[in-house]
Amino acid sequence: MVEGNGSHAAKQHSSATVWLRIHHENRVWTFKLAPDDERAIVVGSLLRAHVRIDRRDIAPVHPHFEREAAAVRLIPGYQSDLCVKGNPAPRG
């Protein structure tokens, strides 16, 4: 299971740094997203994914996270079903 540290949108002032923590099995990845950060944090089986999960049932880009103003958006990849803490992630 992949999860963020709270809801799929972190509500903070847009000039503040946002921290994203992703847990999977026994590993934790932490990313510092500055206000001007435009990168996508990729989760998937792709060799260059920020969070690589090497399993046959994981798409190369399963979901990814993007910073948008004061929020971090969770974006499903490849029309995959995505759950956050066991619940289906909202679409749109």
C-alpha cells in the first residue's frame, strides 16, 4: 500500500515547503517540495521511479504526486485503481 502523510492535498501556505512521506511495506520515503518545485514524485515499477516497487502487478508509473500551489495532488497513472490507506482515492 502506498500512502501520503494525511489527505491527498496538504493544506499549507503556498510559500511554505511541503513534506511528502510515502510508506510501503517496511520502507519510508520522504520528499521536500519547495514552493517552486515542479517535479512529479513517481511511484511505480519504472527503474527511475522515485519510489520503486518491483512487482508484476505495479505499472511503470502507478501514481505520482505533484505540488500545486499549497497542495500536493495524488494522480493515478495508467487508469490504475488507487487506494489511500485502503480506501479508493477520489478521481478528478
